[in-house]
Amino acid sequence: MKHIVLSLFALCCLLNFGGCYNSGMKTLVAPPVARTLASNDGQYTFYWVPRPDPIPLNRFFAIDVQVMDIAGNLITPEQAKLTVDAGMPQHGHGMNHVPRVKTSKDGWTAEGLLMHMPGDWQIYFDLEIDGVSYRGQTPMNID
Amino acid sequence: MPVTVVILSCLLAASPLTDTQKRRIAGLSGAMQGTPDPTNEAWNDPTAALLGQRLFFDTGFSLNNQVSCATCHDPAMGFADGKPLPTGLAKGSRHTPSLLNVAEHRWFFWDGRADTLWSQALHPFERAEEFGSNRMAVLNRVHDDPILRTEYETVFGPLPPLDDHSRFPENAGPHAPSGSREHDAWQMMTPADQQACDRAFSNLGKAIAAYEHRLVPPPSSFDLFVTAMLADDHKAMAAYPDDARRGLLMFIDEAGCRQCHYGQLLSDLEFHNTGVPPSHGGLPRDAGRWEGIKLLQANPFRASGEFSDDPESIRALSTDSLARNSELWGAFRTPSLRNLNQTAPYMHQGQFKSIREVLDFYNTLDTMVVLDHHQETVLKPLGLTETQLEDLESFLMTLSSPKLPAELGRKPGSSPGIDQIETVD
Amino acid sequence: MIIIHCLILSLTAQVGNAQGNQTHPAAWDKTIAQLEAPSGAAFLPDGRAILTERHRHAVSIVNANDNISRPWIEPGILHQPHGIDANEVGVIVVADSGNHLVRFFNPKGELVHTVDGHELSGRRFRTPMDVAISNSGLAVADTGNNRVVVFNRNGTFRWSTDEIADLELNSPEGVDIDESGNVFIADTGNHRVVIIDENGKTKRTWGDWGRFPGLFAEPSGIEHRQGVVYVADRLNHRVQIFDTDGELISWWGMHAVVPRQGEGHIHYPSDVAINASGDRSLVSEPFERRAQTFQPGTPSRPPRSNTRAPRGLQSHFGSQLESGPRGLVTWEPEVRSLPVFITDREIPIHVATFGTPGAGPGRIGKVADISWNPVDDVLTILDTQNHTIQNWKVALPPSEKPSFNLDAAVLLRSSSLPRIEDGSLLHPIAADYDDEGTLHVIDGHCDEIYSIRNGELIPWNIDFDPVAIDAGKATIAVADGRTGQAHLFTNQGQLKASIGPAPDLSSPNPGGIVILRDGSLVISDSGSDRLDHFAEDGRHLETMSSSGGDHGQIWIPGEIAEDANGRIIVLDQGNHRMQGFEPNTGWVLTFGLGRSMTPDRLKRSQQP
């Protein structure tokens, strides 16, 4: 599996990840272009790339996501459903838009995310497999 | 105010700006030339803008021939009306916002029930308390006026054959009261004819929007300060008043204003419920954005609708993906803080007569509407001193621009298709 | 009719008044106190008010002079009755929630008929919470089956909401039916009102979760009178008034921010009834053990209220409480979030709050119970509104350096509640992990306990009414809602012994149960505000509290837990706080989101 990730990385390096609201997922994502994030229970790893990067204040952005399980197997959209959301815990509110998640063969692209206030956000990735939803989350300061 | 605070404030104002401060300050300024609107292909068309300007000042579209857009959006008053609540044919329920820099907004009306400037411009024609007219009467007036018709057809092509009164009534519209002659007449029209008229009606909004795209005042003294800051021109920066500079630093940092007031308009362009007490007293009854989203998504003239010139645009996708959370109940659009010197009173019902009243509200939150003790709020009383409040107000006043060229603030001359600058008296 | 019309006009006029000078459209009249959890409210044809008393399992009549005539329907027939209605000839219908039945009584209060729903609608009722009767028929809010069922006057089945496409009710607790057969539903779990016409077609729905006028937080009672819809908006502590198009006309009630505050202040209204002439309204408030009468159409100034609560009363806790090795978690239904405290210190400290209201991943609907798994230190939340079981990890700060952290709790996993034998979703009302990490759950609609092992539901096949559960090392204690006893089981569900109730407890309503480390047991009683301590051998050792609002007194106690310091912590729900007790000592602690108090501090504060 390791060399699959490495080949993803090689592919990623060749790609332009600058994006806009409406562009679909260009290809697979992997570190170091992608950020990695373990699900809160450690069972899955989310590889994600925001477009544009860094995430802008009050402008739409997209996130490309791929997921691997703890054994290093790629989880595909055929096997699982992914939702992406964001919120400001200190303010008790989320985004003003519901992101749309598109699928490709090997991953997902969440479009239509917009962080409309500066401050501390959390981005949530919820992966549903066999009726169980697993969450990964990451803090994101927007200024 | 203690002397030490004064000294600290002075030192703060004079000390060099940090990179974070510079970035935040720069984010409050920038060129505003009317953001392109892909849903309106005519947004930058000079003839459309001229037509829009005629429509804007034309009282002939109202039921009593006395009300135009300019009645409430008075150029002499910063394209607002100076009153808490407007009066068209009847009294309105929300304060008139200024149209200066209006094209930079993402949503229109206090509740954002329009997602494009052209769609916004259509509402007043048929609202009983504004123009009180109907869709066919509006189109017929354009059709029957040689100047308006020529300019319209130059930009948008032929109007529907409104001369054929068997198909196109003189008075008809979908928003006329149910059971009225105008309402029934609209229902009798064929869907194709209705659609053709809706298209023409939407074009009038696009023309007005083209005019309103031009309502961009020159840079303010704050913008000049930012330009100097970015050029590292300390001499030019020194021209910026010390109290305004202190107010600016408070604005972007400890006062927390930047939470909602950032970007070139000093607005996040979105909606918040800040607990401003309603002018009628008691609890608020205006659902604001909560209802606004419902109205917007049901509006055929929305950015993703059939009359949009780009129903796949970001504006369109943005509308279609809106989350209607009940936390948006009573939320209103964050107003721009530019040109406040021309646009009093403030807030969605014009509750506050002066900027100082606004600052006093946020400073103490004494009159904030809190429904009960469970209500969590991001807002905390600022607790600023008198001098700090004065500094903040000084900063806000530096966001005011010189006035627009006079020719943009009056009815154009009588010749069709000629640049209005040459025709005004 | 003229009077009704005047009422509508006067209510409508109030909209104008409310805009100019806030008034309430109904003047407070009287308080009928010392009721025992009055839940359902109705008027008899002769104008007398009638109320179900859930904790007395009885029905009482309020006479014209506001004296309570009780018992009118004797305890012994009903169990935890909720909704009630009467038709024009005085036939009374009662939602006998605890027995999952609908009962009919004649005007003398004699039981004349009982239905369980199965014969008439093909499905047994599950915890029916409300009933309505008119000349057009009978409507039953079959809350546990998430449906409203309507029958003709002759008792034949007419329609059920689960047959209506695109209408999914969520625990509807209130229903009314008019003379034309239109049915008005308080769709409690969806925070909305639904109107369905006589043919079973949806006419209108309105509302959503929220606090502002026109929004709802668990609307629980509904009444329709001549074009005006009255809604008891429970968690917003008010009655809202709409026309049948869903346009808000006005509202009345002022949130009682201090417990026991009355005279027009409303606290957790359960039901609202309007008399035939439309000039008298009855609002039942089980939380305050009272009902209040109002005069709709008589505008009045709302009672004075400080909208910001006094410090120390900043939260309305639910009845749920769970203690872990170092921490304690409870639930605030009105903000849909869960506060976390660390308890391994003298004064517990609030260190985190988590949860966001709504549906979808990580959102919280209505927490039925919370349980800390001792095996993996994971917190399990059972959500009966979103029908989910969620596992959270809570990172507690060190007790010597406590700090508040909004990100302290993270969601690990979430899944749908499992289904029981008949295919319906498990409906937890209480749950607890045993020391081996098996979760034992009480299903409130089936009166059954299930153990969840390896994802499999294993029923216990019990024959009593379980209401509270605590799993200790080798013993699981379950409180019996009918007898007040504690039944002690092995981890495999075999009965070992039964303890209690306290000898002087007349009408048991257990709220919580805990097995202490020394093997003794404490049961809280939410009907009589008691904490009864029993030895392991079943002896009643002491009653540790009394009813009231002082330190050491409790009001509608909920769950109990033993904290890290061995204190017995009780959720003193009716006083919006938690309190700590110790055997043979009594009260040792009061705390919540604001101020805390210990006997020492209290003594110091009383010194001149």
C-alpha cells in the first residue's frame, strides 16, 4: 500500500491544486500535498487538500479527500459515504451553506464550503461505513 | 480616563504596525469598481446603465406617479433616505440601506431575499407599499415611451408585442391581490406570454443594476492611508488622524468589530442576530434571514432561475446550497460601514440615530434583546472608555468617501442612447 | 360564536399592541397548586377543568371555586396518564401512557371502555401521550409509534399519519380534532405543528427548533378553537397562538427563571386547554406541580421578569447524569448540549460543553441517557430524536489545573439505534454499562431491558416497569416504576433480590438509582423529592433529603451517581442544579454551571 500512496504523491506533485468552487476533484491526493488526519477513534486516516490552500476567509473553497483504513487499504466511495462540514464551536454555529460532496473512483470532493467569519473553526469529516459513522476533525484558524 | 491609558493609546497609535495589523488593515480596503455579475450580461453595458438610471428616477412607474427608486434611495442622502423607516406608497417595515458600493454585496435586502442586484431591483415595482404597480403596467410604460423602448431594445432586443392587448393586458401581474382584475388577467395569459414578459421584466432589473454598479464613490481617507501603508509611505500615512488610527487598531483587534465587519465593505456580507431591540419594543417579530432564504429560494428571478444569464454561477450555487438554520431567525445582513456620515439612522429599523448610539449599544449591550437566560451570544459588552469610543467613531468617519459625480445622482436627459454626462444640465 | 369571534379579534388586535407596547393576550387568573405532575388538561362541558396527575396515576377535577376534587378517577386504573379530553356530553378520554392504552370514562368517572389500538389500527399503542375527541371522531397521539391515529365516532379506523407520504412524525405528544375532522398535531420531536384534513391529507406544517416567536422547542400540547391554534411550547416556557395558516398571532407566558416563580410565569408547560367559550385557559406545568388559569382575550402586562437569570441558575438540566472515573456529564435539553465537570476535587468544575443541536453527523437531538463505558473510557449518548447511539471521547484536564475547553469532547462513532424484535427502533429511556463494557438499555415503550453485546440486542423478558438502571461490579440495579422497588440482577439478567421501597413512600415515582461502592443503594423519587438509602441487605437506612429549594432539599430529582470522591450526586432538576450527599452526613455540596456551595462556605456566608 505504501507505494500506492507514494505514487499518489508523485501524481499530486504534478497537479495544480488551486481551485474554485465548481471544479471537480482532479485526481488522488496524498501527503505531503495532502494533510493527514486520523479519525477520532484512530481507525481511518483522511488525506485532504483544500482548494485553494490556504483556506480563504469568506470565499468558497473545496476539499479533496481520500481515506484509508488502519490496515492501509484505500476506502472508496463504493464502500462508504463521506460528509464534510465545518463549524465554530465558540460561536455555536456552522457554515451558512451545505457543502455538496461529489465522488470519483477513489475519493471525494466536498464543494461549496465557506467560512464567513474569522476565528477558530473545526472541519469535520464523517465517514459512514456499514451503518456506522466515523468522525475525523481538525481545527482551522481563519484570519 | 486615566492618564496612563491616554499615554498607552498614544504610544499604540504611533508605534509601527505589525505584519498582522497590516494584513488586517489592508483587508479593509481595495479597489471597488463594481464586481462583475455573470447572471447579468448587461451589468457593464453603458446603454443599459443609462436606461437603468432613467428607470431609477422615473416616478411614472408608481401607482400615484410620485414614487421612484430615488424616493427612498436619495442621491443627496447617500442613496438612502435619512429616515428610520421608508415611505413609498405606504410606510415600510425596514430601514432603507444605502446603494453606495451596492454591487459589492452578496445578498440584497436586509434579509437577503434577493441574490442579485437585478433581482433586487424588481421587487419595488410590484410591492403595494412601494410602487404599487403591476408587471404589465411597468412593461407597457417602457413599451410606450420611445426613449425607454429604444434603449431597452438596443440592449436586450425587441420587447414582446405588447400592442396585442388580446394577449398582453395593460394591467396584470402575478403579485396583484388574489381575486383582483390584474391577478386574474395575469392568470389568463399563456405561460409562453407570461414567460416573455417575465424575461422583459427581468431585463429592466438588469438595466437598473447596471446603473447601480456605477455607484462607486472615490476612495476614502482611510483608503488613502492604506495605499500609503502598502507603499510604506510614512509621510502620507502621517496625514491620517491619530485618533482614527487608534480607533482602527481597536477595530481590528480588541473591540472585535472585525468578527463581522471586514473586507472592502467592512461587512462579511452575511447575516447575524445581534440583539438590537426592535423599534416597536418587546420581542422582535421580524424573522429576517430565516424568512429571507425561503423567499429567495422560491423567487423565479433568483440567480439559479431561468432568467439568470448564468444559472450555474457561484451566486446560483450559493443560493441553492443555503442552510436554513433557525439560528438565522431575526438575523439581518451585516451593513457596510462605508459612508456612514451620509446614511444615518442605522440598523434594520433605523433604531439608532447616530454612530455613537450604535457604539454605545455594543459597548454595554444594556438594551440587547435576550430572549431568556439560555441565549448564548458571541457578543460581549466592549466596555470601552469614552476616549476609545471617540477614537472608534473617528476611524469610522474616515471610511466616508467624497461624493459621487453629480451626473450619477440625477435623471438623465431626454435623448436616447447618448452618454448622460453630456446631457445633464 | 360571537364570543369566539371577539376573542379572535381581540387576539388579532394584540398583535398591534404587542408591536407598540408589549402585552400578553391572556391575563393570569389563578394558580392551582399542589398537584402531582399535572400533565394533561381539558375542560368539561360544565366549564370545570380536568387534569391528569401523572405521579398520582389519577385524574382530578378543578371545581368552579378552584378547589381540587380528587380523586375523581382513582389511582389503580391508570399508570402515568398524560393527555385528556372530554366531549360535549362529558365522556372523558384519557391517554393512559404507562399502560399503553386509551381509556374512556363516563361523566361519573367510571371506566366504560379501553382500547389498546391493536384491534382498531392493527398495531398496539406505545406510550400514547394525548387524545382528542369531538363529534367527528377520536384522535390519538400514539407517541411511541411516531404516529397519530384517527378513528370515526363509531370507533372504526379512519387514517393514521404513517400512511401519509412525506410526513414523518417524531414523538408527537399533542393532538386535537375539530368538529370537521381536521386534526392538529404538536409534532414534538420535529418542533413543529401539523394540520391534517378530515381525509388524512396534510394541510399545513409550520415551525422549527428555536427560541424566537413562531419557533418551537418541543411543542407538547395543542388546542384548536374556532380558527385559533394554541400550542404549549414546552422548552420555550410559553403558549403560542397561531391562525390555521400558521401565522403567529401572539403568545403568552413569561419564562420562570427562578424555580417556583408563578403568577403568569410559565415553566415547562405540558398542555393547554381552552374552554368552550374561549375565555378561560388552563395550562398544566408538571415541573412545577401546578396548573395556571389564564383569561385569553384579556390583555395584560406580562409578569415582571429578569430575563437574565441569577448567577447559579444559568442552566435547566435534564434529568440525566452520568459519572465516570474523574468526571461527570449531564444534559441541557434547552440548548441541546452536554456540560462536563471534573469531580475529583472538593468543588466540581465545569470544564467542557459539547453538542450542537440538529440532525446529521455529530448533532444532538434529544438525549435519553448518557453512559460512561468503564472498559474504554468512552461516553455513549442515546439520542431518541435523531435515533442514534453516539460514542464520544472526553479529554478531562488535570484536577490541579482545570481549564475550560470547548473542544474537549470529540465524536468517535455514531450509528442508528438498533431495532427490537418487532422491527421498531429501540427507544431508550435509561442505560448503563456494566464493568465488562456491556450496555444495558431500558426501552420505555416496551417496558423491557436489552443488553447490547457485540451489536446484538438480548432482551431480559422482565415483567415489571423499569425506569432507571445502574450497573455495578456484579450487580445491576433496576428501579421499578410501579412499586418503587429496586430489583437486583446479575450481569446476565437473573434476578437476585428486590429491595424497598421505603416504608413511608406512598406513591413511588423513581427517578434514579445507584449502587454505591460499599454495595448499598440509593433511589431518588421524583414524585416525593426523596433520596432513600438502602443497605445491601435491603434495610432502609435513611431518607437523605426533603422537598424544597434550600441546600440539601431537592425538587423532582433525576438520576444519581457516585462521584470520584464517593459523594452521592443527584440531579436536582427542579432546582436547576446538582447536589452532593454523603451517608450519615447529608448534604455536602451544591453546584451547577454557576455558583457552588458547601456547608463550610454556607456557614461562612451566614456569619455576620
